[in-house]
Amino acid sequence: MSLFEEKHQLILSAGTQVFLKKGYLGTNMEEIATEASVSKQTVYKHFASKEVLFTEIITNLTSRKTADSYKSLKPAIEVRDIKKYLVGYAVGELSVLLTPEVIQLRRLVIGEAERFPKLAAVYYKNGPKLAFLKLADLFDHFCKQGLLQIADKKKAAEDFNWLILSAYLNQAMFLGKSSLPNQKEIRKHAVHSVSIFLKFYGKNRK
């Protein structure tokens, strides 16, 4: 990595911390320069404006968090135990999304949606919408394998996503990091949510 690239990443990292803590309006480029231990001129050499820096930070952070939520999943072709797989999927997604950084990110994007509608649209496309599409594809595969019975895969994806996310996500958005569940609570919730999902969409449902 070149010196230019190192400083670019350093500014991005510093900017992420400041924006998440203070919001868009509460942040200025001088603060970011101080946090990154570079001059303000250096920050502007890499990013023409606060808006440009903010946009790159939110886009990169959203893509990284989305990728993180799928890292631990094994290929769907290898799945035999659908309940175990879906519990693992749920635990992975909850463990990534129910973190202080992601909660701050969601609040920041929602708070600036009027000012940056295109950025909010990118967040939705690379976050919730992508999750729905990936789940719908997975469910289509599992239906063909005879592991699930689903007529509307996209609707089932929405059902699954909100079964596992809605309660804890709403709680965290309003109450902050003190309300975030631990890993034991996450797994218990995942098992419960998947059990409900399979009662409706499982191959042995009655």
C-alpha cells in the first residue's frame, strides 16, 4: 500500500469515528484531520468536500457490514439440516447488525435521508434489499432440494428477516447500545425465530 493509500484509509477511519459520533452537521473537516493526525489540506487533497467524504464512508461501511454478515455461511449446496443452517444465518446477521457501530450507522443514514436521499437509497440497496434478495435465492434453492415449501420466496425472505431482526433492531435504535443482546440471547432468539418460520414454510408443516 502506498503512502497516499495509507493516508486515504487513515482519513476514512477517522472520519467514520467522528461522523458516527457527531453526525453530519456536527462534524467538520478540521476535527477529522485532527483525529487522523494529518493536516486539513491533506484531508481536502483526498476528499474535495465533507459531502464527498461522508458519502464514501457510508457506502464503504455499508458494503463491509453486509459482507461481514455472510462470511461464516457455508455453501447452500452442502446444507442437509435446514434448521441448523438458518439458525447459523440468523446468528451471523444479528451478530453483525446488532453492534454499536451499525446502530449508529443506521441512525446516521436515517437522520440524513432528506439531505442525502441517494445515499439512503444506496444503504437500502446494499443492506436490507440485498438481504431480501439473497434470502429469496437461498429459499428457491432449498425448495428445489425439498427442504422448504414456499410459493412466494420474496415474501418469505421478508418474513424471515423481520422475524429475526425487528424486535431487537427497534429496541437498539431507540434505546442504544445498553439494550443490545449478548451472544446467548442472540442464539436463543435465532432458534425461536427459525422454529416459527419452519412451522409455516418447512417441508413437514401441517
